[in-house]
Amino acid sequence: MYRLPSRVYLYTIGDVIAIYRNIISAGEDAVEIDAGEVEYIDPLGLCVLAAVVNKLNEADISISIRGVDPNVFEYLRRMDFLKQCRMGTKPSRVGARKNLTDRLVEVHRITDRREIDRSAARLARAIIGGITEIRLDDTPDEMSGKSEIDQVEHPLRYVFNELIENALTHGRGKGFNKASAWVAAQYYPSSGKMRLAVVDDGCGFLESLRDHPELPEIDHSAAIKTALKAKVSRNRDVGLTGDSVNQGVGLTVIREIALRAEGCLALVSGDAWLADYPGNQREQRAVSDWQGVGAYVELRRSRLPSINLVSIMQGLPGYAPVKGLKFE
């Protein structure tokens, strides 16, 4: 029996990965996971659990998650985790599904690049959907001539598109051509924070950047730090539309947005875990090896209207306008 921690989130994600590694090493055909102590799961926890369940299924290992608290079970149901994993409990109540597009994005798996734009749009709308200072229409500002969709939603959608697209394109390099990405997000009213995650089971940062001139050493931690540099993950043949390009700025811009919005950006790849916080604070730790990349973003939603997303993008080295996006 394997036991999940009471909080399945950013700071215990290494424990969840360790459970997966132990299951693989044990060579069993069927396993049970005890979730009786679980009281909280964040979007990163949801995505990693979904990815783990998928990988175990691919390895023909039957998995059952037992002892889930009814409230936690309802949360997993609402976040569509039950579509990723069958459990031996039925929901205690099934009512009309509320439209919560302004506060969450249910966990979902992406296997086709054609799905990326819709997922990125959902993330952008979930983040800004509840901000009363932002009008979700195309009415231009009298001074700038730009609408707030131009200034906020479009840039957010673009960087999320890059973030997810990189999970597939780079993740599918080095022979990992069947890699998938999992995405989820949620707004937490008590803290005013939005938390989102993108997790893939691809080759990971180190293999993707192994031959990159910017990589100082062959090490997972060094690879994460290198991936945070603008333009490192650039792909010229993909992007938000068929005509646009991936400029390799997704992680760089998301990090800047998160820190300016009193949040953080955390990345896990291989045996390395790194989190950046405001004030140039950085935390690093070793974790059980994850074959792929996990990205976690937290930001205070009320801070977003005061952040000029366009200027952040335009201030990056080598910035170039993107066709189809009104960044000028």
C-alpha cells in the first residue's frame, strides 16, 4: 500500500513522484494508493497525479485510489480528475455543473497541438475573468486606442500557448514522441491567488537542452535555469496561429508576471525542483526523478491590472512583433 501526503501540492510533489518511482521499481501488476489523509490538492498535484495514473496504465499496472474523503472526492470530480482515474467511490451528490470558467480550468490532457490554443485561451480567461477592472470586450481605451483584451488577454493567451506548446514540442524530442501534457488551474478566493500548472511526461529540460550552447553543465538544475532564459526554447515553426512563431519567451514572461503579481514560478524536471519568489528569492531542492517537466504558476489576480504585459514582452532581448497579436 502506498500513501499520499495530506497535501498534494507544490511542496510535496517530490513525494508523489517517489511513489510513482517505487511502484515502477516494485514490478507489481496492481497497486492500491491510500488517499485517506489527503485534505488538499493544488493544480500541480492534480496534473502530476493524472500524469502518473496515465503512465502506470501505459505500463499495464492497475491502480486504485482508496479512502478518499468525500469532500476531496467531490473536488476531484469537479476538476474532472475522475475522467483520468477510476476510483471505487461514487459521488455523494451530482447536481447541475456550474459555469466556473472565470475561476478554474479542469485538469485535462493534451495530445494534439491543435488543442493548445483552446487550452491557453481557457487559462487566460480563468485568470482575468473575475477581475472587475478588466472589461472583456473590444472597446478601445480613449487614450491608448487599445482594448483591455489587446493589453491583457491576448498577451496572456500567447505566453500560455508557448508554455503548453513547449511541453509538447520539446517534450516530444529525443524519442519521446508520444509525450502528453496535462493542464489545470484554480482561483482561491481566501488568498486572492490564481494557481495553474502544466505538466508533461516528455524528455525533460536536460535532454531538450543538452546540446544548447547556453547550458553550462549537464545537470537537471542547470537545465531548468537555462530554460528560464528568453529565447532558449524558441521554435520558429509553431505558435498561436499558423502564421505566428514561438519566440521562446513563455517561461520568461510568466515568471515576470508571477513575481510582479506577488506569486511565484516553480519548475520540476529530472531530479531538480526550483521556485522563484519576489525579491530575487530562489528555493532549490532535489526530488525523485520525474521524466518530463512540471511548471507551476501562482499570482495574485488583483495585481494583474497594474502590470503592463505588453511592455514585459517588448522589453525582452530580441523581441519581435507577432503577426495576429496586437502588441503594438
